[in-house]
Amino acid sequence: MSSDRVSEASELGETSQDEQETSSEGSLGLRSWLQDTLETLLLAAILFFVINLLTGRYQVHGQSMEPGLHDGQYLIASKVAYWLHPPERGDVVVLEPPNRNSPVPYIKRVIGLPGDLVEVRDQRVWVNGIAINEPYISTPPNYSGNWVVDEGKYFVLGDNRNNSSDSHAWGALQEEHIIGKAFFSYWPPESWGRIPHYAFPELQGTQ
């Protein structure tokens, strides 16, 4: 065999080997890409599951929480907030409607804790005989009444006192009806931000 033919055979052999190596590298690269993609999708699925387990997204329906929260606004609520401690006065909570009379969760503010005496008179809300300051309400309540909050229950009111289905209409709420604590507004963009918790300094030292 001539040297030219030997050279050609050698070059062909090298080319075939290079093609095999390139094909092998491409196959390994595809498998690596598929593995990375599957791992990313699995991680995303786990995060989605965990986030949905610990939090929920809810829409405000109606005007019962005006002026702070508006119809159509979207909120994030923590479902684990009350695993560590019970609801507090001033918390904005997402709740299942009492008697399941609506498929849409309600959003209200906690006013009375178990054992509290809540009164509405003289266009003010009184807790255990103390009139509370409420800068977040739309207008003073035009109704009156008094309620003793039993153990395992909470007294909740809408900030739009005269346009809200709440504890003044259907009584104190069973604790198991509370879904979570609303803590963040994410839509619309101009409402983006933390939902403030309001403390009642005048009630410090009480229950």
C-alpha cells in the first residue's frame, strides 16, 4: 500500500474517531441538560408546594375593609402565623365565613380576644371598658351592642364599620375559621407593601 493511501486511511480513522467523540460529548451534554432541567423543575415544584402550604393568596371582595384595603386587591396570608401564637388584637385575618354562607373568604380585623367584653356605643368600640383608638376605620359605627367573647373565639370587625358583615352581625368567630394572617399586598402595584399591624397601646396591661 502506498504511503498516500496509508495517510488517507489514517486520516479517515482519525475523522471517524473525532466524530464519535463529538457525538459522545453531544449525548453527554444533552443528558446533562435534561438532568439540570428536571432538577430545576422538581425544585420549583417543591418550592411551589411549600409556599402554598405555608401561605395563601386571597382577593379582597367588596368595601368592608375600606379605606385600608380595596375591592379587587390581592393579599398574601400566612397560614403558619398562628401555629406559634394565637391571633392578636389588630391583626388583619383571612377567615372562612361563619355557617359557610359564602364560598369567598372574608377579610376582617381582630378586635376582641377570648374572655374580652366588647361594646359598641357612642360611635366608639370599647374593649373591657376602655374606648380604643381606631385611625384605620372609614367612619364611626352607627350601631350599638355588647358581646362577651367566649373561649376559643375572636371578635372581628371590618374597618368599614357600617358596610361590613362581621361579628357585630353574627357574633364572635370560632378560632378554627381563621385561615391565616394577612401580611402583604402584592396587587395592584400601587398597593404593593406590608399590611401594617395596629397595636392598641391603651389596652396594654389588659388581657
